[in-house]
Amino acid sequence: MSNLLASYFTNSGNDITNIGNTTDIAGRSFFDIISDCKDFNEESTEDTTSSSIENLEIWPYPKTVECLNSPFKFAITEPLIDPIKILVNKHFGAVEANKRVLPNADSVLSDANGLQILIKCGCFRSVINLTYKILSILSNDQLYTSFSLQIWFIRISILLKMKFFKEAEIELKQFENFERPNFFHQAKNSNQLVSFVPFGLRVLNAELAHYMGNSNESLSNLYKLLSIVKKILLDLSEDDETARRVWNERKNKILFSISNILISRKNYSKAIEIMNLIAESDYSDKNAIWSSIGKLYSTFGDTVNASNSFKKAKTFSNKALPSNNCRNLLNLSFLKMIAHQYKEAYEYLQEADQLAPYNPTILNNMAFCLFYSGNLIEAIKLIESRIQSNPTKYLNESLLFNLCTLYELESSKALQKKLKLLLWLNIYAGDGFNETCLQLQ
């Protein structure tokens, strides 16, 4: 199943040119954030030794000997409804709403292929429906397996993306932090007990308290994971480069999660300290991480450190990679925007746009520069023209939110223009699209 979903849970190296709907300070898309090195986005381990693969599943065996034996509990069992279709029916009637045809949990196979189709189409509510359908019919001997935990990883990831935080908390609680013998199995080539819990699911479990308003608890959980990962790295053989790479990447993912929570608490100095640890790692994309540090400095107006960080990023860039060149141009545009030099920033963004077409972040920033240069109408026309040219690529939640905000500033005909966008969504958006970006209420 990992191979089947690899295209959608990808490791883009924290690439600023990623076109996911949601990015964090490191420029990671949602699927970068929820993925972990082993489960969906690691390089293939087919050519590695069995012992190396087992080393990817190392985890401290729990002290509790009692196994979990109750059926799975679900906070969401009823099918989730498509909000776009409801809005279209409200504003345009049933005939128009019925033009909306999407794959759903009943129209695809109840397996990894079905999940792959739904994820590709952005039908995240249907993913929640399908994961329930798959997990709820498992027999007792199938409850705690590598397969079921991969499905749970997808389900919890999507619940968090869709902001079903309380529901995710209820469903994760039943696993008791995965500290039960159920989550371990004997390695094929040794007597060692190893864990089949996706590492990314452990990270999501540690982060969950932050989404529920308790960031201190999340930080404590993440530092516990970090301590375990450091211990595993100390015990690994220096000759097992595959396992060392994977666990170092996992360590960096934990550090990213910690830094994101610190940023949300406006503890920028500590966040930068953590991000510097990642920059020092031999297993990080240094062009990406130094760019991220520079962007963080730029958010609170420290142009000197932002500029120095961007310069470091450039020294680690590979000119043969369009993503690196694009990121360097974006960095230059950030500095110009901080200085309110919007014309110059726009020119850098135009160059970046040529290297990474269909990137909503670049388009958003171009519209931002036009707006603050006094060209409101041009900013609107720019976004509208891109949506019309390629709605599949440009119907992005943050982009539409900003466009609708510009509509409100432009004229009294904002509602009509928003409803026109709704018709585009009726055709091209999945059921996971956040309809509130249209600001119709």
C-alpha cells in the first residue's frame, strides 16, 4: 500500500514550489507534514537488507503487558456531506448541484487504490468515509496490523486537515499512545520485537494536544519522541546508512514540528534555534531550511538576519534544480516586500513564476504586490485569468480567500463574483475543499 500512495504522500524536500493547499513555515505542504520517512514517502527500501528494514521499525517495547482487545471506536460513523454541493443547491438549485459528480466512498474500491483516487481528487471527506468503511469491517485478528495502522494514519491525518480535532482526539485515545504489545511483532531475521506503527502516526499523536489548545503537552510529547529517536541513532550501526538516513530524517521532522508550535506561540528565538539544528544536519535540504529561517526573520522585520539567511540558502542551492532557483528568487522578493519595494518584488516573482508555474504561493504574492502598488483591479485580473486558464491548478483555498477579499474592496458586486467562483468549484473542487474561503456568509 505504501507504493500505491507514494505519489500523494511525497517527500518534496520542504520545497517552496510545492503546490499543496496548506504550508507551514518551512514551505511544507500538508502531505509533507503528515508523511514520515518510512510510511509513504521514503525512498524505496526494496534493495536494502532485511536487517536494515527491521532497523526502521525499532521502538522501545512497552512495559505494559496487557493487550488491547476491544473493537475500534469511531467518532465519525455517518457519511460526511459535500459542503460545495449544499452551497450550490442553496444558491443555484438542484439542477446545477446535480452537475457535481465526484468519486466517493461507495464508487471506489474499499482498498488502497480507492483511497489513492479520493486523495488525488481532493475528496477528503470521502477519505474519512472510506477509512471508516475499511476499518469497521476488519475481523479481530486484523485489528492491529501494519495494514490497519496505515489506514488509521491516513484517517487521522485527514481528520486533522479537515479540523476535526476533537474527533481525532477521541479516536487516537483508544490506542493509549501505542504503548501496548499489540503494536509489535517479531522481526523475521531475529528475536527482536519491532513496531509496525507508522512513525508519522506517532508524530500526529504527539502533536494533537497543540490543536486542542495545549501546546505545552505537545511539546513535551515531541521531546519524548525526540529522545527516543536520538537513542535509536546512538545504537544503530555506523554501517547501516539506510537506517541512519531514515532516523535522522525522522529526527528532523520532529524538530520541524517543535519549531512550528514555537512559531505559533510567537517564541521566534527558540524556533530559530531549533531550525538551526536542522540546518546543521547532514540530512536536511539546507537551501530550504535557510530559506525558512530567512522567512521567519522577515515576518518580524529583521531584515539583516533575513538577508544573511537567504544568502546562506543561496550558497547551498543547486543551479541545476529549478526548485532551488525558484526559492532563491522568492527569498529576494521577500526582502523587497519588507522594504515596500513592490515593483522590484513583483519582477522577482515573475521570474519565479516562469520556473514554477501553477504555484499559488507565487501568484498570491504577485497579487499582493500589485494591490500594495495601488493596482487593485490588476491584482484581481491576474488571479482571475489564471483560474480561467487552469482551474484545476489554481482553485486554491488561500488564493480564493484573498481574491474574495479583493472583491469586497473593489465593488458592490462582490457576491455575484463569489457565486461565479462557486460554480467553478462545483466542477473542479473535491469534497475536502474549504468552502468558507468564498466568504459567502
